Amino acid sequence: MWSHGLISDATYDIFTSVCNYSQIRRRIQNGNLTPVCARVINQVSSEISGFIDSYDVTLDQDTEKIDVCVEDETMQYLNRKDVQTALQARLVGVTKRTTCSE
């Protein structure tokens, strides 16, 4: 986001040193987002537009060729037993694969 000019230098500094994206995602998923991390994500969110795809900041949102369900379709695919077997996936302690599951 910073390298594409979507967030300021100051926000980039706190986003990379105080509470980075991985920490924020993990804390949200575990339900223990700290006030510090909440302030960081709020600062980042306030600087980027709701029309920006955080996974591809160069994506033109107006194009009709975008498959907006690709994440859901990917998760369905990766949760198929035949796919997990083919990938030799070790699902120890994981009942369902999600975008951020380990």
C-alpha cells in the first residue's frame, strides 16, 4: 500500500513497526485485537479508499472480468479431500482451511 502511495510515510512506519498486517490479522482472528493494533488498522483504513482491493492495489475495480468469488471458490477447492490428498496436506488440528489458517 505504501509503495503505491496509498498510505503516508508516517502510517507506513507505524504499520511496519508497531503492529504489522500479520499481527493484526492473527489478533482479529483470535479475538484479541489490542487497542494499539486497532489504532494502526484504523489509521491505514482511513487513508485508503473502500474501492481499493488490498490484495491487488493495481486492480481496476470497474472491470467486469473480475471474479469476486475467487477467494470463496479457492477455499472450497482447498477443502476438498481429493485436493488435500493430492497436495499431501497435513491438517493436524485444522478442521477447515481458511485464507489465514496455518
